[in-house]
Amino acid sequence: MGWVSYQTLYKATESIASAINCSLNEIIYTHSGTEANNLAIIGSASSSQNRKKILVSSIEHLSVIFPAERLEKYGFKLIRIPVDGEGVVNLNFLSQHVDKETLLVSIAAVNHEIGAVQDMKAIRDIIRDKDENILIHTDSCDALGKIPLDLKTLDVDLASFSSHKAYGPKGVGALYIREGIKLEPIIYGQLSTQKLWPGIENIPGILGFSEAVEILHENFGEYTSRMTDLRDRLMLNKRYSRRG
């Protein structure tokens, strides 16, 4: 990688890290949110020696569910956490099934289809109270720019992102890996600036991703207010159409 490309990558990562409140070295770039989710799930399992239980919500993206199902063939136990009619996970069920054998819990902060927003603080507290060594992963692809997202406050171990879900270019994803968390690579090849995801980074795509994140971050209040207004108008029109 040339010096100009490296500087561009550094500044773009600096911008993204600032928006989600993490360190630059805690961000790994992939080519999609799907790849980021796979790295989080399979990379965690590959680095585990004793823990063999994984919990995911029943409405997770398939890029979380399919890797978790694949791990069942290698001796892992997969438990799906049920949700209510609004798509909110059952916290009592979570509390009953998290234990010392649990490796990972993966719950999307915002659902990719119905937009259900989870109480990540309550989820985190339940898991941390049971065992602080359990990894917490959240698919944040649909949370970025939609809800306040501060990774230090959220206190999760892994978080996945997708550029195009934040109105950036396609072909770029990212995985936040909290400092001290160990994952195993799931693909191998020529190392670039990233040991966990070899190959050449998509510098133009990452730059576009950082610009999109910066715009969303700076205009968060205006953007979320507009989304809320559009949602309310949609619901109002649906009510009127039912009466008609």
C-alpha cells in the first residue's frame, strides 16, 4: 500500500472511529456486513476451546444464523432466543439460558426487516451478570445512523457494520473488535494492514463509507426526526385506508 493510500485509510478510519466512539485499531474492514458477521461468529468459535454454546435471536440476519447453524456440525449448541410480536427479545429466556458454557450471544441492535430496537443495555447487563467472559456481538448494520450508537457505552465485544446501510458505497463492511478480544481468521492470504482479514482494502469504498458516516453523525437529529415523521405519516395513512 502506498503512503497516500495509507493516509487516506487512516483518516477514514479515524472519522468512523470517532462517530462510533472506539479506537482506530478496534476496526477491521471487510467487503460487507455479511462478512463481518461471519468473522464475528466463526472467528469467535475458532478461538474457543471450552465454551460450546451460542445464543442468537430468532430474527437475526441470515449472515448470523447460517454461520451459527454451521457450527452445530462441529459440536456447538445453538439456542434461538424468541421474540414478542414487536420483535423484542425475551429477556427472561435469555437470562435462563446464558451460563458458564456460553461462548457468544448475538443480537442485532436494530432488526434489518421490521426495525425492532432492542434494549441493549438490559441485554448486556443480563449477560455480564452471568459471566463477564461471554462475548456479546451485535449486528449494528441497521443501527448506524438510526439510533444513538456509542460503543464504549454499549459495552459490547463485537459489532458489525455495512457501508451501504449507512448510505455509503456497496462493497465495504466493518467489524468492531473490542481491544483484548481474540478471534481467529476465517480466510487466509497475503497480509495487508489487517491480520484478521487479509487482502487489499477497498480504499475508495472505505473513504465513501467514512464520508457517509460523518454526514449521518453530523445530521443525526435532523435525519432521525425526518424518519420519525415519515413513519408517523405512514401509520396514519394506513389507519385511514383501513377505515375506507
